[in-house]
Amino acid sequence: MTDLLPLIVAKYNYWLYVILMMIGLYAMIAKNNLIKKLVGMNIFQTAIILFYVSIGYKRDATIPIIQNAHGGHDAHNAVIHAADYINPLPHVLMLTAIVVSVATFGVAMALAVRIYQRYQTLEEDELRMRLVDIGPEK
Amino acid sequence: MKFLGFIVVCLTGTLLLYGTGEFPDWGDPDSPASIHLSNYYIEKAVEETQVPNLVTAVLADYRGFDTMFETAVVFCAGLACFLLLRDFREKKERFYRHTPTRVILHVKDSKKVLKTGKEFEHMDKDWVPSDLIIRTVCRILIPFIQIYALYVVAHGDFSPGGGFQGGVIFGSSLILLAISYDLKTLVRRIKEKVLGIYAALGVLIYVGIGAICMAMGGNFLDYSKLVPIVPGDPHHIRALGMLGVEIGVGIAVTAAMVIIYINIVSEGKHDEGL
Amino acid sequence: MHWPIDLIVLTFVIFCAIAAISVKDLLGTAILFGAYSFVMCLLWAVMGAVDVAFTEASVGAGVSTVFFVAAVFRTSRRTKD
Amino acid sequence: MDHYPALIVIAPLLAALLAGLAVWIKERLSYSIALMGLGISTFSAFKVLMQVINFGTIQYKMAGWAPPMGIEYRIDLLNAMVLLLISSIAFLNLLASCKSVTQETSDRAGSFYTIYLLFVTGLLGVSATGDLFNLYVLIEITSLTSYAMVALGDRNRGPLASLNYVFIGVIGASFYLLGVGYLYLKTGSLNMVDVANILSGIQGSSTVLVAFILIMIGIWIKMALFPMHIWLPNAYSYSPVAFARVVAPLMTKVMVYVMIRLMITVFGFDYIFETLNLSDAVVWLGTIAILAGAVMALSQTNLKKMLTYIIVCEIGYMVGGAWLGNELGMTGAILHIFNDALMTFALFLAVGNMVYKLKTVELTDLKGLFGKMPWTMAGFVLAAFSIIGVPPTCGFFSKWYLILGAFEAGAYHFAAALIISSLICAVLFFKVFEICFFESMAHGHGDSHPPVEIREAPISMLIVSGFVSLSLIIVGLYSGTIVNTIILPFLK
């Protein structure tokens, strides 16, 4: 137990992101309702963001906003130690990824509304039956 | 399908867990990810850009090119929702409420339009009770939310936030207006045309600033070349460039969010919704 | 950082995720999904990613949920799984 | 200082935004804006190609920051050629699609052009960038625009096909993003060249292996390699013709380019073929893709659907060729990117002309088409010969290189698959020719339809179609020059 705990503490973020991702992926593949699949898609994407944010974390460091730098010119009087601040790059990447994911989510929701307008259902098996009903494609 | 999904998920999970085996410990300050580029940004960004929020500095300057496309993605999503759902045909039936008696009228003839005003009130088909408390509270809240949004955009250089977050907050204040009153109130105040123009204009501000830098002889988005045309302290030119870019992002995101919401909630009819 | 708190939050995130995809009412899914995003945002704020957390709070827990509710309003709440 | 590398991508983006503004002010302007943007882009791409051939690789630092900190565009011979290919195909397609866009999207032509330009911007950016994360953002732009476009096509099936495309596309892009995350964790950098330098020191790491697998799976999903192809046929055949004509030739080919770029620039041949030794497995995957694509194409009754399965088959050629692990195979794969893009473009141009007049392209509706639309069919025949691999056309030469490469690597099954699929394509296309040529219109269309007078498509569409079909032969005759001036110096 004593040597297991440090191992868990050292890696648990990485393991939990894998679990979240598996939940999302499973929902995307196996769920029948299209909106449920969309939720799965979002969980999948947030899991990746969690992974990136975990990469950026540093022990004993603070948020990536330089302190006492409001003055501008005299900012570099104080020496900045890289070990004091969390890595900002993964945060930047993930801001972009969140934006992309919300854009995809919006478009997917619009598509779901369109599908419902046409077929009056969002269940995949029912949709497949309706598709057979409307006959061969043109 | 469930079984297949389960197998795929298990395979992916195993692969990913196998990959985590060689990961550095969580929060290790000496992991490769935290020393190579990260140290450069932390140590040099303030000196080079005069922006203390490193995330903003990297987002809008070092990797400003990414952010431009990110804004284009949002614009594209708004346009896609418009293209997919917008339906210019008028609805045939209408509902009115006679204000003094609270009687609801259902007008099936599309030509017959009652004048709304003191006597009659326009209503949605899926009836939403007009709640005085919600309306009043939202009416008080919305201006404050909007001022906060502007603060988030403008203060993105110094504190968490920036164009995207501010734009989303501003957009949600408009959405709140639509939810607490009704969709017509929002659509009447902010025309679809205005939203469409603003969405394109926001991204255009971003790309335009980049193109001006190019015209001034620098590389694309190289804000330091803007010194001759921007008044103010030349040391802060990069911070000012970022501010301009963030304002563009904010405008584009606000408009895109409202477009997406209106089109989804009214199925593209722009008449009634939540 | 206090790892027990972190562990509890992480467990809660997973709980929310499983609940969101297994509830049989899509409006419930929308709210649970908002909760999921919000707890996730908390987790990121704890890890020092303030900008990401801010974005997730305004986007994931805010606008996404609104889009979600709007789409459910225009489609149906019913789901088989 | 010259800005042509940036202009290639910025010009269509600016044009897209201006067209987006014009939608609300004066819709008719958007077409000319789009034409102008793509014209500038094509011109810059041509300039860049000339510069690269004469002076070597061009680097363009975005925002003026040196590479590992900022984003850089790194344009070498391969990029430059792909950029010219994309921008010219997009430009030509825009010239041809003035009429068909108005026909298909009626009141939304302006928005259509905006989305179209954003799509092209994304593709151009993907081919020009030298940054792993920038690549992800640009892939997402192309995907998002394709989702919208696919849903706009067929009113009944389009949205559903599009939503399925969203799910699979997001899985692909996320896998890629995750792979980049694993690489970032090990290297701390995102610039391709920088990552490659650091990677050469840590080749044995299991994290790098997982990153490689994730990135490759992500890109294979995006390029629709055989078991992951299920989204492609529906998505491409339901989208509006003006868009199908550009997405079908370009999207998958650009993804093949991305795969080759990552293999060569980031991971390196040594790592892939010697440390991992995955070559055989992937060549088998390519072989299966070729055979499966060809067989599925054989069972289709709709011309558009049939062509989409041929695309699946062609992807097998390129993936297999690139993974043969020798210079000939790689030459063949790269040459096939260009040739296949042109061939597919020519085929879809011809199909576009048919759709414009006939509305449907079920094989039974095509009876007697040779008499009605002789020029369109001439273009179609030429493109079909090129797909089959008849000698003077360009399709023959890339297949020749691929087969030589397969023999050199001892992958006889791959060579056999190439020949069998050529035969199947020959059968397929001669079936189509037979229907179009020998069966006359009047017998097929019974009583339900009144006889419609079918004439040749508008002149603008015909000129482009004829030009592209002729270029197939010209490119074929000059393929030796292309190989010697571009591909071989690049591989050295």
C-alpha cells in the first residue's frame, strides 16, 4: 500500500482521462440516440483537453500570469523563474480546441434539428427504417 | 453495435494506457514538455510583448495564426447553422393574447394579421408565461453582464479572459434577453443582417490587422510593424495589436453564438423559440 | 495541491459523465452535461489552467448547455437509451 | 521580403470574409470576389513553386517569430506542388460552377461561396503549414465546412450522412490531437522539424510509438482508408455537385499528403521502416482497400456512388505505395496524388455536367448520352481511361511506378491488387460506356417521364471539363519531367 499510493498520485490524472475518453468513445459508437452520441463526442473532446491540461501542470508553480508586471517597462527588473509558473502552451492549444469543439457541437445540433424536421425521430434504428421507407435514392 | 463499440473502446483504452507507462510523473517540473518551449515563453514573453498574461501573449501573438483560424472556425459554424436551418417562409398560423381579458386567440388565416399593441399581444405557440420577476431581474442583469463581457475582452492582457470568453459572455447576455422575453424581442432589436455582417466583420478585423502588418513590410500578423500608424507607446505596440485582434474575435464570436442560437431554437424561422 | 480533493473531484467528473450518457431524458442529460462541464472547469482551475477553465465555464457550462436545451426544445426529450 | 507563401492562404481567407459580407450587401459580388481570391492564390502558388524549384525550401515565419516559438510555413518541393494543385483545381472548379451553384442552392449562393473558400483555405493551410497543432486547426476548418456542405446537398439523406460524417470526423481529428499531445509530452515542441530533431534521440519510447499509431489512425480515418471509409461514399455523393467536384479530388489526397509529410518530416523513414517495421502490415491494408473499393464500386447502380468507391480504391494505391518503403513506391505514391486529383476532378466535372442536365445519374438514366452530350462524354471517357491506366494518360505512369516499387519490395500481392483493380475499373467503365453509347434514350424512359430534350451543358462547364481532360494527357506525357524536377530531388 505504501508504495502503491505514490504511483497512483503520480499518474491518476492520466488514467482518469483514459477512463473519461473510453466513456465518451463508447457513447459515440454504441448509443442509439443521436443527441446522446453528441454528448459522448463532447465528453471525448473534454477528456483530451484534460489530458493536455495535465501535461501543463507543474508542482509548486502558480498560474501563468506574471506577477508585478503591470508596470510595463520595469517588468523585467524582477527576474522571472520558469519554475514558478505553469506551462502556458497547453492552455493556449486547449483554448483553440474548446472553440473548435463548441463550433462542431453547434453545427451538429443544427444537423440534429434538421434530421428531426425531416424524419420526426433521432433514434438511429428508427431512422434506418425511415430511410428504407423513402425508397431508393435519387 | 454495442459489442463492437465495447471492443473498440477496450482496444483504444489499452493502447492509451500502454502509452502512459513512460509518462513523466504528473506535475514534474522537469518533464520535457515543461522545459523546452515553455521556459522560453515564461521568461521572454513579458519582455517581448509587455503582456503579463502568458496565455494571451502566446495565443494572440506567438501562435496568433492559430487563433485566426479558430475565429474562422466559429464564423464558419455560424454560417453553417444559417445555411442549414434558415427558412424564409412565413408560418401560417399565429397566436395572440387579448391583454385585458387574457384570452388566447388562434389565427389560422395567414393573411389576417392583428395589430399588436395595447390590446393584443403576440404569443408563441409553445406558450411561455410572461413572468414579471424573471423579466425584471434579467432586465437589470443584462447590462451588467455586457459590461463584464467588455471588461473581459479589454482586460484579457492582464487577467484570465480575452476575446473569445468575452464574446461568449456577450453573446449569452443577448441569448438571455431572448429567453427572458421572447425571441421576437431579440430579433427585432438585432436584425439578422447586422449579425451576419458583424460575424464576418469580426474575423475581417483580425485578418485585416494581419494584412496591414504585411503591407507595412513585416510578416503576416507581425504587430511590431504597426508603430507608424498606431499612436501611443511604441513599446506596447504588441499589446495594442493583441487588443485589436481580441476585439475582432469578440465581435465575431458574439455574432456567431447568437446566430447559432436563434437558428437552432426557432428551426430557422426566427419567429418563436424559448 | 491536495490530492484527496482532486481525486474526489475527478471521481465526481466520471460520475457525471456516466450519468449524462445513461439518463433516459434528454433534458436531464443537458443539465447533467452542464454539471459535468462545470466540475471539469473546477478541476482545470485547480490545476492552474485559469484561462481554459474560464472558457469552459462560459462555453461548456454556458452556451453549449443553452444550445443543447434549444435543440431538445425543437426535437424531443424522449430517448430509448 | 516577399509574401507569396502567406498570400496563398490569406487571399482565399480574405475573399471568404469579403464574400460573407457581400452576402448581406450585394450577393452577386460574392462570386467575383471568390474568383479573385482564388486567382491571387493560384498565382502566388505558381510563384512559390518557381522559387522553390530555383532556390530551394522557403520558410515563412508567421508574426515574425522564429520557428519553434512561432508558427512557420515551410514550403519545399512537395508542398509547393500540392499547393499549386489545390489552388488551381479550386479555381477551375469555381469557373465551372457558376451556373450549377445557382441551380442547386438558389438563394444562398453567396454563403455557398464563403464556405467553399473557407474549405479551400483550410486545404491550402494544411499543405503549407509546418506546425503540428496548426495542422489540427486547419483540418477542423476543412471538416466543418464539409459537414455543412454535405448536409446542403440531398434534402432527405444529406443531414444524416453529414451527422455520421461529424461523428467519424471528430473521432479522427481527436485521435490526431491526442497523438500530437503524446508527442508534445515527450518533446515539448510542436514544430515539425524541431520535433523530428528531438525524436531522433528517443526512438525506443513506448509513448512515441503510441503517438505514431494514434496520429496515423486519425489521419487514416480522415482519408477513408478501407475499414474506416464508411462515411465517405454517402458524404460525397449527397453533397452539392459544385462541392463534390472539389472535395472528392482534394480532401483525401491532401490527407495522403499529410501522412507522407508526417512520415518523412516528423518520424523519419528509419523510425517507421526499421525501428517499427510496420511496412508489411500497412501494405496489406492498402491491398485490401484496393480490392474492397473496386469490388464495392462494381456493385453500385449510381454513377456518383460508384466514383466514390473508386476513390476508396485509389486511397489504397497511395497508402500502399507510400508504405512500400522504397524510393520507387514513394515516387509512385506522390505522383499518384497529383494524377489522381486531376483524374477524379475530370470525372466529377463530367458527372457535374450530367447532373446539371439530367438531375440524377442512376446508370439507367444515362442511356444514349453519347449522342446528347458528346463533349461531356469525351471528357468522361478520357478521365476513365486515365483511371484504368491506359498508356498516354497520366494514370498509367503513377501505376507503373507503384508496380515497380511493389516488385522491388517483394510485395507481389500489392502489384497483383493493382492490376486486378485496373481490370475491374475497365469492366466498370466499359459497362457505363455501353449504357451511354448503345442503348438509346427513348426505350429506357418509359411512360412516366415525358421525353426531355437533353442538350450539351453550358459552355463554361464544357471548357473547363475539356481543359482538365486534355491536361490528363499532357501531365502524362510530362510525368518524367515532374518526377525528375520535383519528386526525386524532394526524396533525396
